[in-house]
Amino acid sequence: MPQRNDAAIWSGLFRISADSGQTLQAQIRQAIVAAILDRQIAASMPLPSCRILAEKLGVARGTVVLAFQQLVDQGFLVARERRGHFVNPEVLATPAKPHAKSPDQGSEVDWKALRQYAASDMPRPAKHENWIKASYPFVYGQFDPALFPTAEWRECNRMALAVLEIRNWAADMVDRDDPLLIEQIQARLLPRRGIFANPDEIIVTLGAQNALYMLATLLMTRGTKVAMEDPGYPDARSIFRLAGADIRPVPVDRNGLVTSFIPDDARFIFTTPSHHCPTMVPLSTERRQDLLARATRNDQIIIEDGYDSQLVDAAPQQALKSSDRAGRVIYVGSMSKTLAPGLRMGYIVAPAELVAELRALRRFMLRHPPANNQRAVALFLSLGHHEALVRRLSTAFEERRKRLAHAISAFLPEWRSTATSGGTSLWLEGPRGTDARRLAESAASRGVIIEPGDRFFDQSPLPQQYLRLGISSIALQHIEPGIRELATAAGRRPAAA
């Protein structure tokens, strides 16, 4: 923003011309009014003094004084003693006027016609911007402020700002990652999933979606056939379609992806085997073996998203990547469900040759994820804070999951939920005739936030009777009252306490 005496900027805003048919005073008033209505001057910013503006515009000081006084009389400016002239806040409170086009400007640019990718046409994510203020936020993928390790995270950030640490991350790493973070991913995160990788087989990303976007950009083109779970991860589907891929939906049942329906001509297979998105069912051992065998037999590449697998389950499964002997599985991991989704820290584990190509591609996209964040996360892992957090979250979420399942059984008995031993959400199927989107609107009016399930499907018409309830952000004591309110929104009379 221009400062009070930044006269060069002010004179650029208030241009006048001797060739204009209007008086100098009128031109000054028009320039100030246009700057105000175009929101180029903030209410907290004083205009330059009459003397300074007169000098820069080359006009008499009295001309500027009269222009300012008339704008005060009209309500555009307010004069504050010993502080100068300011924009009237009431003017800024009204909607901004649309820019008027002069005849010589021609027609507006059709940006949609110029775009090469129809990103805005893809299904939008479920956005709950005010979820933290809701009474019963059954949202997925967000964090619980009460469980976030604030003190430990601050400690690691303070350590990352020490002089010697700054020397480790302040330089441009171009196409490298923080070696300590790679070491910690290799030693502390991957073995939990049964994965053992060399440092040159790991690359850090800005979360799982950035990882999928890089893989799609590098490996897919128009017409590339990609087999995907249906229902499945909608943002992965959109990312692949933006790359031109031909999505082949594959059904899911209580044992996960039905591998016998995978087309033999699919070049890639995307799957969430640990906890299927969105039903949370794990891929059975038999189908895991069949999936790996099919990939080898048909020369296919598997992209495994370790979706919702960071926590400790009662019956944990190792990653599909851990059984890969042919180098056909690319593993995508993230720390969003344990640390925080806003941190945007993920990684890819793949053969070294592919990782080298991903590094070359990433250099042109963003060079590397912020190195200070990488170092802070590395310290968080190395000090054992992440291990302690995983245990705390796993215990809390297991208790919440049981409480949620019990509440659904008590207050929504006609709804069927997927029986799973882990994950941070429950997938529900309502009775015939249920419209989950209408239910979500009705529930929101009662302080209950839920996620309709139609966005996870790739079929027409979209099924309307499904919804997902997240447990990562709602306190244990709010789960049962929240389901009571949801049942009321669904038209059921609340049961007696």
C-alpha cells in the first residue's frame, strides 16, 4: 500500500492532463473518487498532504485544498485533525463498482476459451469453511485443536530457526529435499507400513494431491486408461482426467476393490487399499495378491494412496508396496491426518529412476517444498513427537469411532454403516429415497455438518443415499448429541434420554 509520503505512487494514481476539457480541480476529484471506488486506497491509509500532492501534480495548493474539501462535503473523504484526510469507511462498506470499459478497450477476454485444462469444471471439494464454529462438525480431513501438539510443534519451529539450522535450509536446494526429513521418513514412517526404501527412492511433496498431480503430469496423457475404485477418491479422479486420462470405474465391496473387474488394458490402477476412500474397508489379502499378479501379467502400474493409514489400527495392514517385488507399485503418503492438513507435507516412494524424473519435473513446478517446513517436520519426527501424537490420536479416534457407531445404531437404526476397525470416518447408506444433500442442508441448520456421498461416485445418475461422517474434529461428548440432531433432521423423533 502507498505510504503517506510515497508521492511517486500517489501521482501515478492521480494523473491529470492540461489537454482535458475539465478543470484541474475536477480532474483531481475524479481521480480520487475512481481510486476509492476501485478499492485502491484503504480506509486506514491517509492521503498525501495538499502541499505534497500539489507539488507532484504541478498545480496550486489551493486547487488541491478545494478538491479535498468538496470530497469531504460529498462524503468520500473524512478530515481528521492533525492526521490528514482519509477515505470514508462507509464508502468502502458498499459493494465495489464494476469497471466501466471505454470503447477502445474492445471485448472482454474469454479466459475459459483460452484455458487448456477445464479445472473449474471438475467436481468441487467438500468445503466447510466455518466447521470449527459448528456445534457438531462431522467433517473429514480436518484436525482437532484440542489434540494438536502445539507446544511440541512450536519447539521444533524454534529449533529450525536456530542459526545453524537456518544454514541447513535457507539455501535454494533446487531439486533436493531436506536430508534429515528423508532419513526420518525412511526410518520412522515407512517401516510402520512395511516399506523399506533407499533415500533416492523418496521425494517430498506438498501433500498427497501434489504427489498425484506430479505423477499424472509425468506419466499420463490423453487416452491413458486408469482403473479406479468406484466409489473412490474424487480429487484423484479429477487430477487424472485433467491429464487426459480415460477413467475406468471398478466396483468396491466389503473386501475392497473387486480386482476381477479391472480391465486388462488399463495402464494404471489407482487404489486406496489400507482404508478405501470413502468406505474405509481394507483390501483383502486375496485381492492384494491378485492385484499384484494382474499388474505383472498385464504390464500395469499401481498407484497406491496410503489413504487414512497413518494411525495405529486394531488389525493393521502393511502397505501394498511392502509386497511389491516387481517395482510396479508407486506409494503416495501424507502426514495430513496426524500433523495438520494445512501443513501440506507428503511424499512418494518409487523406483529411483522414477523419483529422479519426478525431481526434474518438480523443479519446474515449485523447485522444492519450503525447506524450513521440511526441517521443522524432520525435527518433530526425530524427537519422537510424531510417534507420541500417533498413539494419542489413535486412542482418541478409536473411542470416537465406537461412540459414533453406537449412536448411529441407537438413533439411526435404518442406516447401514461400514464395519471397519480403523480410519477417521464412517460411511453410511440411508434407506431408499434418502437425499443426502437435502439432509446435509437440514442438518446444517441444526449445527450438524455432514458430507453427502454422491461426489465419490463416477456413475450416472449419482447415488443420493450415501454420506460420510468424520471423527477427527468432533469432541467425544458431542458425538451422541450430534447424531440425535441428525436423526431429527432426517425426520426421526429423538429417542428418550
